[in-house]
Amino acid sequence: MNNVKLSVLAETMRGSEIVKLGASIKEKIKQGEKIYNYTIGDFDSSIFPIPVELEEEIITAYKNKHTTYPAADGNMDLREAVSSFMKQRGGLDYSAGEILIAAGGRPLIYALYRAIVDKGDKVIYPAPSWNNNHYVHFTEGEHVMLEAKKENNFMLTAAQIKEHIKGASLLSLCSPLNPTGTTFSKTELTAICDIVLDENKSRAEGEKKLYLMYDQIYWTLTFGDTVHYDPVTLRPEMRSYTVFIDGISKAFAGTGVRVGWALGPTEVLTKMRAINSHLGAWAPMAEQRAVAKYLLKTEAIDLFFANFKSEINERLQKIFDGFQQMKTAGFSVDAIAPEAAIYLTIQIDYAGRTTSEGTTLSTQADVTSYILDEAKIAVVPFYAFGANRDSSWYRLSVGTCKKEEINEMLGALKSALSKLS
């Protein structure tokens, strides 16, 4: 069967580095090893369950036989609830007609790419970032992947984008960013908006405009003094060119509940709806009914966020502090102070070192494997998100992290790194 010929897309599609790493981790767990698994951008529902009120609404919706097809653009009650939720909490005033519901953020991102990007169109996106390279491949667009720098907290700058903006069809940004847990500053995002607006003003009548996909799926999960900024609030003229990607997956630990929404210009959302309809990637009817009711429970949501954010931040901060202590002690590690989401950006800079058995860790991939084998710690290297293969930075996700194991994990890492020379 090895000579079976399939489509060019299928033959050229690259597998996920995270999935490959996950397979290795699963095999180790299967063999009875204890692994500190910080790879998945998901939650252990025994640690971070969905809100009780949302769970009850889902159960009630199924008991009430809400199991038929939903409306193609999402049920009206849900779109109205999203409109109210976004206006109240995010300051974004979008009507139900400017909202599209789907089975999580992924179908919306795919539909947006399909609605905007033609073969050969320039798509600008950062590295590291989640899955943009695959979506550009799906649409046969031209990859304009710009590597973000540590000095900018791994967020793209307006100056980087400006160099490549001419002729681009889509600028794909995410804040708070997966994989870094860092965010755009007000100044930088405003400057990016101005670049987009200037570029669109320069285009002739009838010429395709440059659109901004703004993935803000983690926007409710900010910590400390961090403020989430969005393009439309900063520059109202961006409303014509911005499509927001959002949903309950991360805000309410509901990754498996599959309810996401897009906010944007109706002419774009109408095309996205048509594409999504052919895919059949609707959010399930019962979950739509449940989320529509839950989003209006202001007090319950306030209580949930207070506890949820505190628990996530405590984990991120404790691990960050541990890495800073190791750095002070002379270990070649670092971490960026947590700002948002469920991720900590960490550095383990040990390529070129030698193990106690005399094996040289020649590449960063060797370091990743060593940390997994010796310290039993699984984290995702930034090269899995498009960064340079020799990048020594990693994404550490706390969605499945048990607080009582953090010191144990840090001790295992110290022990493993101490064996390298």
C-alpha cells in the first residue's frame, strides 16, 4: 500500500510535532513511568472542571431533547448571549448578525483562511505561533513567517510586520499568544493597526483588502497588571478588517464542549458560514442552548473566573519563581514572567553539553529528549511552533499541573541538569 497516490495536499501535509511528542509520552506512561506532562494546551478536568452551572445547563439541554441541527450561523439565543457577554466584559459591541458560531475556534480559523486566502496570497504570521503554518498550507498561500524575539516577549512588532505588508491578504495574530502566554502592549498593537489601515487605504478600488485575524481565545485569562487590548477598541476603523476568534474552550476550561464564535464584518462572516456549513462544523445544539443560558449568569461567571484564574496563576508563578531561582544558582535556564493564558515560556539552554555517560546533546531536540528521559518532564519546544530548530525556548502548559508536584518537578529538572557538563 506504500505506493498509493493521494492528493498533493495530503502528500505534503506535515504532522504535528506536538502529536509526535505526545506519542512518545504516552508510550512512557504505558510502560509505567511517571511523567510531568506539561505539553498539552488542555485541562485535566479533575483539576479544572467546567463551571458547575454550565454542566447543569448542558445536562438539562439534553434532557429537553435539544439534539437536532442548530442554525447554520448559530442559534439566535446563543449569538445574542455572546453579543451581551462580549459587550459587558470585553467592550466589543457586535450584534447577533455579526457573530458566527462553530464547534470551537478551529473551524472558524479554517473557514476564515478559506474565505480570504487564495493560492499564492501572502499570509503574515509569527513564529512561534499555533498552527498558522498548517492553515497556510491548506490554502496554498505564501508563508510569511516572522520570528519573534525574546526581547519583545516573543510578540511580533509593528516594524517586523511593516516590511512585509505590501500585497498581503491576511495578517494572523494571537493575543494572549499560544505558545508564550504573553500579550501585545497597547502601543505595539496600535502601531500594527495603523500599518493595516494605511495599507488598505493605499489599495485601489475593487482590490482585495488586508484582513486581520485576531485570535483572542485566552483573553479572559490575564494576570496581575496585564491588560488585554484588541484592534477594534484601539482603532475603531479596524472593525471593517478584523475578524475575532473566540469561544469557551479556554475561558471556561471547556475544550471538549466545542462552542466557539467569530466576530467580524458580515460580508466575511457570511462566506465563513457557507464554508462551515459544508463542513458541518456546527457547535452541538444542546451545548449551544446551554452556553446561551450560562453566558448570562454574571455572578456565577465572576465566581468561576476568580477561582479559575487564581489557580492557574498560582501554578505559573510558582514554576516561574523556581526557574528564576535556578537561573540565579547558575543553571542555564530562564523564564518570562507569566502574563496570561495557561502557558509559561521557559528556556533550557543545554545544547552542546555532555551527559554523565559521555553522550553529547548535539541539538535542541536532544535536550528535549534528555529532559523527558532523565527528568521525566515533557514540554513543547518552540521549534514545534515554527521557531528556529536551535531555539532553546519551550512552552510549559499548566492545564494538567498538580500544585503539589511542582517542587518535585523542579527538583527532578535540577538533578538532571546537574549531571550535564
